[in-house]
Amino acid sequence: MGVRIRAGQEHTGGSVTPAVVADRFDELVTTSGRLEQELRVLASAAVPCSQATVDRLAHLLTCMRPAASARTLLAGIDTGLLLDGVALWIRRQDGSGAQADAVRRLRAVNPA
């Protein structure tokens, strides 16, 4: 189990705030989409064992490293702070809808 980081505590990149959580969550979502897209391209390649495939995989690994760090950070923070950050991320996306309702319901079940 990792160290539990609460709002205002320090991590290697500075203070963890809902905005930091939202930024890191966005990084994870973006990287997941990129990973899915790249894997589709690689799976449909006519010559899967080519230098182009190796180059794409190397680039993909480079893109995934920051997301892996973001996931580690998010795994170690307080649940309330995580929910606040995800709620902020949702507001940045569209500000309403089923996603925002889901966060409110989750917060009611798991108060900080």
C-alpha cells in the first residue's frame, strides 16, 4: 500500500490539489485513447515485425511513462481529493450529465 497523500500535502511535483488530480486524470484518459488507437494500427499492420512497428512501440512507451507516473500519484491520494479532482475534470469536459451525477453518487457513498 502506498503513502496516502491528502489535500495540501507535498509530493515530488508540489502540492496535490484537485486541479493537479484533474490534470493527471486527463493525462491518463488521453494516453489510454492513444494506446487503444496505436494498438489497433499495430494489429492491422501488414508486416507486424517491421522497423516501423518497433518505432511506433518505442514512441508509445515514451508517451506512456508520464501516464504511469500519474497513475502512481492518483493511486496514493485520499479518496475525497481524488473525487474532487475527477469532478473538476468532468466540469472541464462538459460540466453536466451522467458523469457528474455518478461522481455525486460516489461522493455520497464514500465521503472524505
